[in-house]
Amino acid sequence: MSFLHYWRAMWGIVGRELWRFVTQRERFISALVRPLVWLFVFAAGFRAALGLAITPPYETYILYEVYITPGLIGMIQLFNGMQSSLSMVYDREMGSMRILMVCPLPRWFLLLSKLLAGTGVSILQVYVFLAIAWFYDIHAPWQGYLWIMPTLLLSGLMLGALGLLLSSFIKQLENFAGVMNFVIFPMFFMSTALYPLWKMKESSVFLSKLAEYNPFSQAVEMIRFALYGQFDQQAFIYTLVAFLLFMAAAIVGYNPSKGMMVKKGGA
Amino acid sequence: MSSQTALSIENLTFSYGGKKALDQLGFSINSGECTLLLGPNGAGKSTLFSLITRLYDSHEGQIELCGFNVKQQTRQALAKLGVVFQQTTLDMDLSVMQNLRYHTSLHGLGRKVALQRIQQELERLNMYERRFEKIRQLNGGHRRRVEIARALLHKPALLLLDEPTVGLDVPSRLAIVEYVHQLVAEEKLAVLWASHLIDEIYPEDHLIVLHKGQIKAKGTVDEVLLNTGTTSIKDAFYSLTQGEQA
């Protein structure tokens, strides 16, 4: 198997996903509507209720809309990661996953390519969201728009790998909805996406600890710092390790010898 | 093992939990042979296909594709394999061409070779004119043709067909049966074809009758008839599976 084979296969998988996304306008619009509603409605309502102190990476007082923008970027990637995994469960039920799994490439590579494809789609969504937010007077330094690209790649991979791991345990689409509720909402609300840790600590030290160790919080903080041209090393390492752990577990889950595939009787 | 052996299976056993789905299976298929796999529902046909394609893994027995062990030399083995699954595995929202290009990229074919092979396979199936149509716009028979074309794009030595004619009208079904037999005769392709339909069997075909995870009969059509003391495949099948439907 040559390097060229891997390259072509990866582009085949990524290109297919991007093409599907671009041609499915409803999916594109609905992916944007969710964070925009949070930005235009929820943030406007919360602006008065929540006072924010000056904390890094911010050097001055900021509007609540500015604070939650990285959290909403994380939200886009979280939902996208779960949706990609949902599509894998669907593909598996419909059988089209089999075509991918019987091609002559290592399974870890195929899964990683699927993840990259999903992450690519989420990065597109994020930039469109940031463009709309710019017109809503949410501006970051220009270099921040470049710096977030690699962090979006890592956070997208981490959240996608989590979805992939979940999809390896789920047999039917109906079960996926339940798991989404148990994963997406706790992950999102128990994080620094909507409120800073110190604010949460005022209400509950326990919850703030959970939020601190939530990989989604770390991904959001990594994005937040990158958007202002700064590098949050701890958040980067935490997100990277979470990605590697989720990915390794997902590969085991999709392994025909060790994983859940045989137990579920589907591929 | 002969160099012409496309598929070789020895002592293959597989269980779901404690329930045995396949029990000590053993057979081989040479290039230029079309082997029909007959068996009632639950006989183990789909499980066997999942093991050959390595969607499942067995701890007992071995499967070799063109001399490559499926478990130890998975990639080399899978490169020799073309598959048409029972369920349609095409992307409905993509065109015929996009579906086929996706497959060629998974098999590492370059653009030029891919386009040549796609044209060649689609023309043979009279589908080239429809290459830019979305799969959703095609009828069941045409979708199956696209799937067969796709399975042949990377020039496999063995073609696995898991009941590809189910749900098709008679002309579509006959066209596919004839085309596959033509491939076997002219291109020396090895075919393993799971089927419920006895009229899809040609006199020169080989048969494997699978029942409750065990091979009840194997050989040419004449050999199976001789061994069962029957005069038709239908009678032979009924006697081997005690009246259960294929």
C-alpha cells in the first residue's frame, strides 16, 4: 500500500463529506441557526444578568456575547461531532459503512479519515458563524482568525472521536438520541462555554470542578485563547490527550476481534 | 493451495455468544468458477460473508483470499475482493460517477485509471449514459448494476454477491444473472453468490448448501444431484434442508 493510496483514500472520504454537506442546504442552515439563536437571543437576555470580570485572554471588560462566542464555536463542533457519529450509526444500519470497512486500508486510518472529514465540515461552519458574528460587532484580532484553525482541528477531532466512540457502542439510531441527551447537554452546560469557572465556583465548587475537568471546557478555552492570538498550553495538552484516548477506544470499538461490532451483529 | 484458488476456507467456526452460527466450514473456489450458496434464512450465509469481508472475526478456522490470510494479511486479501451486499450501499444523494469515484479513491486508483475503469464497467452494463444521475433517480435494477460495476472497478479476483437480485423484476434479475456468468466465463472471475432463487443456477455452476451453520452438500450441480439421489436442484435442496425454503 503506497502513500498515494492513503492520500487518495483520505481525500475521497473528506471530499465526499464536504460535497454532501455543501449540497445539503438544510443541514448547513440548521447547523448555523443553533449557535446564532444562542448568540442573538440567549446572550442578549443574559447580558444584563451576568457580570464578567476581566480574565485572560481578555484585557478589558467584554460583552457577554463576546464571552460566549468561543463556547458557541465549541457547540458547533460538539453537535457536528455527534451528528457525524449519528451518520455513522445510520450508515451502519443502512449498510453503506460496509463499503468503507471492506476497503484495503487499516481501520484506524479509515476512522481517522472519517473524523477529519467531519472536522473539516465543522471548521467551515465555524468560519461562516464567525463571519456573521463579525457583522454583529464581535471582533477578534485578525491573527486570531488564523490561530483558531489548528485549535479547531484538534477540538473537532476530539469531539468527533468521542462521537465515534459512542457510535461504536450504539446499535440503533433510536438509542443514539438518548445518548446524545446524556452527553451533549451535560457536556455543554457543565463547561466554561456559557459562564467562567470562577462564576460557577460561587454557586458550587463541585460543579466547577466537574466543569474544569470536562474535555469540552478545555477545548473551549483553547479556542478562546487562540481567538485572541494566545496559546493555552494546558488546554491544548488536555484536549490532545482526550482525543488520543477517545480515538484509541473508538478503534478498539470498531475492531472486529475486540470491539462491539460482533456483539451487536452489525458493521 | 493452487495458484488459481481465489477463496479457501478451512474449519471455519463462528458463534454469537454461545450459539454456533457456522460449524467447521470448509470449501474453496477457483478462478472461473461461479459458486451458488444456498440456504434457508438463518443458515449462516450472511455471517459467512461478514467473516470473508472481515467485518467479523473468527477465532477458529482460516480464510484465504488468493493465498492471503484474511486475518493476518487483511489489506492484501481485501484488495482481491469485490462485494455486492444485500442492502444497497450506494449514497443516494450522490451521482453514479461520484459513488464510483469514491470507491476508486478508497482503492487508491488514480484519476485517469479510475475514469477509464468507470467508463469500461458502466458501458458493459449500459449505464454510462446515466453516470451523472443521482442514485435516487435510478430504479432498483439500475442501482444493482451500479453496485456490480463498483465491485469490479479494482479488478478483484473474487466477487461476493449477497442476494443481489432480491426485489428486482424478472428482466433485471435475468440480466444480472447472465452478466455475472458472462464475467465468470470470459474473465475467469471467481464468484460466490448467496441466493434464494434456484432458477439463477446455471448447469455449470458449483453449489454449496448451507443449513444451520453446516455444509450439507457441495460440488457441481450434477454431483449434488447424484449424491442426494434427486433429479432437480429444488428436490435436492428440500431433501438437504428437510423442507425449509431457500
